[in-house]
Amino acid sequence: MRLAAALLFCLWAPAAWAQDAVCEPADPVHAENRDGSVLTVQTECASPELRRYVATLTCDGGRTCDRQAYTQEVVYNSMGHVDLIDLDQDGMHEVEVRGMCGAGPNCEGNVYRIDPVTRTLQHFFSGGYYELQVIDGWLVEAGRSSCCSWEFHLWKLGAPRPLPLEYDSMDLMVQVGASGDDDGKVTGVACTFTRQSGDNPQVVAPPSRALERICEHYGEPYDLTPPDTTPGAP
């Protein structure tokens, strides 16, 4: 199941959980990058019902290289917020804007990162997730897809490709599902790596041992689905 569907499936009615939510301004958050530039984000209130996240990239000599604003309606994004992250721990920070959340742990998220050539903020990623991280050169989006399974979407980094990265452009999907007994104890875990091939997903081997560790999500022994060896399979 795609995470966007999982996000919306359990979505609470806005009137039930956000009827009293109003925008609250926040102090600026700063992060210095390895190249000496400084990234700043601040939450402003255009009105009680509308948040505005302002991101500013300050370059050498205090020069403003870029300034962008992202808006949210509070009623639909009660838990929305902005933060500075360093996804791949390279010393260059990104802006992460989180938005609408479901009843589970998945929330909408957009990531903007610094283009080293133009020195501007570029829309790098858009999705719905619990966690976003880089593992062994792959961007990995993790989210719960049902009561007993998690889904991970993977994009290979490093090669030029259209942005933002999103569900329809993913390179691999990993599904980790658990089965259990009547007492709620996990009795088995199945882990499957797939790549879309035409209209059908093809089972593939994990690209690396670091990525195979995704299968350890439940902390239990797992069965890894063997790759498809039929002619023409990737």
C-alpha cells in the first residue's frame, strides 16, 4: 500500500482534533553548514488559521542567497512544524516541513535542500512517512502500512534525476510484515525487496547488507523472499 493511502486511511476528521488549533509563532532556528553558510527557519502566523514557515539561506558576508516561504492551513495540519535536519550527515542541512498526520505514525513531509550550484533551496523530497534517513547511499522513507506491516521506499542517491523524489519515482520498495499468535507475540517476519517492472513488481535481492538490515525492523528473525530468477527479471 502506498504511504499516502495509509496516511489518509486513518485520518481523523479535522473538526474532531483541530477545531481549537491556532497558529503559534516560534523563535528562529539556525544551523551552520560546512561551507560557512547559515540556514534559518522561523514559524510566522499570517493569521490564526494560517502558518508560514520562512527559510533563509545566508551566504558569505551575510548575503541572503535564498529566502522561501511555505504556508499551511492549521485546521488540516494541526501537528505541522518545520525543522532543520542533516539527512546524510554531510554537514549541509535541509529544511523539513511536516504536515497532515493520520491516526498512525505517518505524517506528510517535504524536504528542501541546498543546491550547491545555484545556492538556492530546492524541493528535494515529498512523501508521507514516520522516518526519513539515508542508508548506504539510498534515501529510505519508512512508514506503517497496516497494523502488522511496515513499508520502506528507497531512492538511489548520487545520479541526476527529476526532483522532488516521490512515490512514483522510487527505485525499490521493501515490505516487512509480521505474523503473531493470540497473545500478540510475533511468530514470524517476512521481508521482501521489489522493483517495479512494467505493471508488475519483481522481487530482487537487497542491494547491500546495510539495506537488508531493514528486515530487522521488528527485532525478530526474518524470512527474506528470494529474488525472481525467471528470464528477463531484473
